[in-house]
Amino acid sequence: MKNKILIIGGSGFVGSFLIDAIDYEDEVVNFDKKISQLHSNITIIGNILDKASIDLVMKDVKLVILLAAEHKDNVKPVKLYYDVNVKGTQNVLESMSDFNIKNIIFTSSVAVYGINKNFPNEESKLDPFNHYGKSKFQAEELIKEWTVKDPNRSGIIIRPTVIFGPRNRGNLYNLLEKIVTKKFVMIGAGKNKKSIAYVENVVSFIEYLMKKQTKGIIIYNYCDKPDLDMNQLVLTIRKISGFDRNFLRIPFWLGMIIGYTFDFFSIIFRKNFSISSVRVKKFCAKTNYNSKKLHSEFSPPYPIEEALRKTVSSEFIIKN
């Protein structure tokens, strides 16, 4: 008999790779507010802010994988973070309770730890610094509360670091693009370490968790190892792209002035720019995380350099 797996938010970056990877001996349904460009045949349009629409897809579901989230920088209004990430999660959990569904895999974020922390693991203090991190923290608390109400429930929380790969247009893509097009400028000393995660590795881990028999709450940081500092990461990408020229380096204080200038222009022109003070801070922050728990039981299929190479070759035509 087929298991029915409900992926909420499967039209996005991670979800599209996950649907590609799932064993089709299982029945997969994608519930999303937008149609999937790759998997329209299994997509049902709905919104997690509308519990009634969630109820329509919950019948006979054995596992819910909750990927949907507001996660971009500078989402406006700010309450959208809490509406989608917190209230949306609450709606999903209430619907699961109504239909007696006991298993959920939830993608949270390392943003719950805050910024410039000392290599936090799953037991470290949570100290989110932005609305995204705060809303993910609140959603985690809802998952925990829901799980402990029934000893037969399973709540698996994954806290991934920044996820990259083909078709993604996030911060790491912007870094790759600047290096490949020879427009990269290093801000600061470049000694701050960064944990990153390759999408196909994350998806493989989710597949592993789908088959794992668990009860109660289990939390994992997701990071691919080894951690590279910004100098090492940039040099690795330069090597892959064949770009061996030196790049401009500016001090952190100058980068922040440029970031605040673009913040001002953003307000004046009511437009988001690729440069901001928040992005400069993130670029220069130490964001490496302890994922020993994950790696003690799971081996990601793609090493960091191979993952970066696959991404660069998929997204860019390299001109040396």
C-alpha cells in the first residue's frame, strides 16, 4: 500500500528537488500557493493561512513535510514572517491533529541561534536576531508542543544553514555570479567561517529521515562539511570558474557605509537592492555550525567542492 506524503511548499527551490528525488512507490502531493513549474501534475493550490484549504489535502496522509516559509530579507510588512511561519505552522498542526496524522518533518533554520555565535549545536541557546529567526523559533515551539501531546507523534526539526544549488537565486548564487563575472569585492578580512548546504545533500537527508522510525522531538543542524572561511570559499569558487585574477578588498567599515547608503536609496526609491547593511553584516559574520549529530548517522553524497562545481557549471557559462 502506498504512503501518502504531503509536501507543503514543494513548488520552491528545495521542494522541487525533493519531489524529484522521492521514491514514487509513495503517493506525493504538493500543496503550495503557486503552481510548480516542474511538478504541476501533483500540485494543489492553497495557502497555509487558510486552514480549510489544508484540511482538503490531509485525508490519508502519513507524513507531512513542511517547507513553506517567508524567508527573504526585508519582507514587508514584517507581520508576514509571523503570519506564514508561525500561524501557518499552527494551522498545519491543527489540521494534522484533526486527521490524526502523527509525523512531521519541519525545516527551520540556523537563524534561530542568532549571529556570530560560537559553533552552536542543537543544545545551544537560541537567540534569533531578526524576524525570520524569531518566527522560526516560535514555529519550532509549536512543533514541540504538538509533538509532546501524544507519545506516538514524531516531530523532526531540521535547522539548515544557507542552501545553494542550481535554480536558486539566494546569497550564495549572488556570490558565485560576482566571482564568475569578475565583479567580486571582498569585504573585511575574509577569515569568518561559513557553513553551507548543498540542496541535493539536504534532500538526501530528508529522504533518510522519511524512512527513519522515530517518536518524539528530534532536532538536527544541517551543514555540509568542512566549513570554509570566506577566503577559502572564494578561492575554491575562483578555482572552479577558472578566474585567477586578484580581486578588490575593502574594509568592513567601508562596506557598512556602502550598505547604509543603499538602505537610504531603498527607502527613497521604494526598491530593494542587492546591497544592504544587513547583507554586508551577514557576509562578514561568522556563521558556522556544529553538525556532528547529523554526520554521525548520515553521509551526504556530494562533497563541498563537487557541489559548488555542479552549481557553477549548471548556472554559468565560464569564459576565462
